[in-house]
Amino acid sequence: MEIIIAKTAGFCFGVKRAVDMAFDQAGTQATYTFGPIIHNEIVAKQLEEKGIFETNDINAQKVNKLIIRSHGVSLKFMQQGKQQELKL
């Protein structure tokens, strides 16, 4: 069986942008992604190794900076994050 990978194989634009933004934050303090930034265990593990962890509850950890996944969040969630003075 021959497997051919298309030239355009990879992440969609939104996911690539979100992942790149997450890696750009490596080394900054208390940085989390809201939910999984990507459904790819290898990339998620690489982010954890860089100190960027996933959370589903912005009240559970000492979150200073929160990266919103490419799927987005509600306006209510964004307002809550701003009230908690999170860098979104």
C-alpha cells in the first residue's frame, strides 16, 4: 500500500495560529490554555514540557494568562476573564 500525503496536510489556519501563539508564551508564568488547544497528544505534551498547561476552570489554578482555543469561548466567559484581570 502506498500512502501519499497531500501538500496541504497539517493544521488548519486557526489551529496553527493558536498553537504558534501558545508556543510563543513558553516560559511565561502561570500560562494555561482553556480546554485543549489542539486534539493532538504530541503537541499537547510539547506544550506541557514548555510549561503551558490545560485547564477547564479558570478559578481552579493561579491563572495569570489564558490562551483561548481556536474554537473560541462565549462573550460571558471573556467578560469573566477580564473581571478576574486575566491576560486573555
